[in-house]
Amino acid sequence: MLENIEIILRDECKLVKDRPIIVGVSGGPDSLCLMEVLRQAGYRIIVAHFDHQLRPESAQDAHFVEKTAARLMIGSVLGGVNVQEYADREKLSIEEAARNLRYQFMFKLAHEHNAQAVAVGHTADDQVETVLMHFLRGSGLAGLKGMTYRSIVTMFDAEIPIVRPLLDRWREETIIYCAANGMRPHYDSSNDSMNFLRNRIRHLLMPTLENYNPKFRDAILRMSQSLKGDHDFLMETLDDAWQKTVTESMEGSVTFDSERLSHHSIGLQRNLLKHAMQLLRPGVEVNYAALERASNLINDPQRLILRADLKAGLRMFREADKIYVCTLEAELPFTLWPQMTVDSSIVSVPGQVNLAGGWKFASERWRLPALAKEQAERNEDQFQVWLDADTLPENLELRVRHQGDHFEPLGMGGHSQKLSDFMVNEKMPQRARERWPLLCSGDTILWVPGYRPAHPFRLTDDTKNLVYFSVMRPPEKIPAPE
């Protein structure tokens, strides 16, 4: 075993011999085999044993591991918590609670000892059981490929990896290895309990499936290894799509360009959304139902679906040309739109007003009416406008909306409507309405930047003098995914 596993330790697990490794040792054959393989290969190891306090004999297991490590002159650290009490308090299953506490303990040690990795004794049997568990839960490709030799589990640590050097070795091999090296593993009676899903899969489901295919375990293992290559390809595609589709990734929220997201295939859309959800909630199991709700919002042709609840306190909603995935407590960015920092500012012509988030409002006089009219006719940027200077009031200001504001939008033949109705009809993002900058003179609204000017101040054939107004966006920055 040692000769073949050296390559895996070096190339797959990417371990080096000059930094310590935290090795999780329960006292069973798999973890004892891992400990001895690493020791004989010349790696610096620190044994970590976590007592779950679920069995009367668990303290004996801890003493056995400590004694075994001392006999081999390996340093060891023991820890433990009453997992049942923790599970009840946090409303978790025993399996999930035990896993969380065990890994928290090992990663804490990893930081204390500046370890390069946390090593665990998962075998090919564990891989097959894990793949079957994911299959029964309706997992996608990421679940069906199973575990990998080396991975970062962000819910425990964003930098230190978990390594699984024995992932292609069957449990029978670890038992033989222990016997050949004079180690007598302790037997964990909880492995026979049918209260745990993994044990029911191991003792009930797998023997039944082997009646259909005696080499069932080998078939599942080969499938997981094959799907790993497919998953690696998907991750490369996903990374490229993420760079092109995500406009902002910050604490509590991920922002997508709606049009670019909708142009991706359904499968890629779902993987982008799944990645965003797991970025915001590390460790969350994203199910099909949540991704289906997200997909319905993205691909709604009428854009009538504006919000969707996903999972684990995550929500999704559309605003203008953006789609957000965010936590309930997220402080969403306002830099997508112009926003006033004060209630009002005097506008001079020419002049400039600084807005929030790097936006700017500017004004200047134009002396060439023919050129201005030509550009106005071709203009597709609703954040710039040319107005008839001779019809404009003398005193101009940029202000936020007031209660009872009315507006005469261009194109309505001089008819007035409530500003609030105009904002709703134009689908102005609701969060942005309160401090949206309005070019006004007293109660008269001359222009709603980004939408329309007022009818009375439009350019006509008789226009001789013009004023050009514009609202300029800040430079765009597209950060890479974390």
C-alpha cells in the first residue's frame, strides 16, 4: 500500500513533508491505517481524536488512541463534546452535529499548529455510501461525483484543505494493513445502529443492490471517478460564465447581469445560482425546488416574477437589468442608480452636482440648435437630455421626490400624472425611488433622469437656445468570484 499511496499523497493530496498534518483518528481500522501510512511515509503528523460521548465506551476509545500514538512517538490531542446535547440545542441530526463538532475541533488544531491539511480516513466504501446518499437526496453532478482526495470545505475553513488519501482503497485493505503492522483497531458499536442513514445504506441497501450486480461497489466507484472529470469541466465553464455574468459579489449578496444570465443554458443558470447560494451560505444543500424557483424568475418572458424565496434564508429578486441573490440581512448596493446624498442641490448652468456612489449630474449650454436636435433624435441614452432653454424656469434644483408630486411626461400630450404612478409604470426599482434625483424648479418636474423629460420643456422646431443635462455613471468594476 505504501508504495502506491506515495503518489496520491504527493500529487493528489499535494502534501509536503516539512509541515504538520492533523490526522483524525477514531481508533477504527481506516483512521489507524491512515495514521500509520503517513508516519511510515515520513510525514509530520499530529493525531486528533474527538470523543462524541454517544457511547459508554467512548472514553476507552480516546485512551486507546492516545496510548497508540504515544507508542509510535506521535503527538496527540484529545477533545470531546456531548454531541446529543449540541444536536438537541441546534436542532440538528446526530450525524450532522457530530460531523460539525469533529471538524471544528480538527481545524482549530490545524490553525494552532500551522498545519498544511486535515487528513481523514475515508475509503472507497465511504465513497460508495456517500454517492448513494447523495443519489437518494436527488443530488446533481457535484454530489454524484462524491468526495475528492483534496477539497476546501468553506463552512469549516476557507484555506486549509481536507485530504482523503485512502479514497481509492477498500475497507478490507485497511483491516489487512492494520493486522500486518501490529495494530488492533477498536470496534465502534454505533456502526451497527440503524438509526443512521449511512448505516442503513451500508447494511441494508448495498447488500440488496449487490444481488443485482455483485460488483456494484466497483461500478459506483468507477462512476464517481468518471463524473469527477465531467465536474472539473463544468467548473471551468462555470468560472468563465461567472466572470462574464456576475457584476458584483459582496458580503451578503451576489449581483447578476439579468440579460447575460438569461442567455445561458438552464443547466449553467442553475449551477451559477447554486454557486452563489453556497458562496453566501457555505455548506447549504441546494435542492432542485430552489433552483426551479430561481430558473422561473430568470426565464420569465414577461418579467412579472420579481421575487423568489430560495433556501436557508436566501432570496432572489429582479431590479431593472440586475438579478440579486442575497441574505435577508444584506445591505444591497445602490450604486446601480443615481441617488441623492442630500434632499436638494442648486443647479447652475454650466455646473455639476456630485451624487452618491460616484454618479455625477452635469449641465451646459449648447449654441448649435441644429446639431443638438440631430443628436437628441438619435439619442438612446435616457441619462442625457436636451431641453429648450427659453422655456426653462430661472431657478433650477436637483431634489428628491415630494409627497403629491405630479409630472407631465413627454409623449402624453401635456397630460399630468402622479410621479408615484409614473415610477411604477416605468418599473423604476422600488428601493431607488425615495432618493432618485429629479431636475425641478419648485414643484415643477423638468426631467426624471433615466426616463423622460417633461412635455412643456421639450425641443420644438422653434427652439433657439438649449441646455444639455446629463447624469454620468461611475466607472464599472466587475470583481472575480471569491
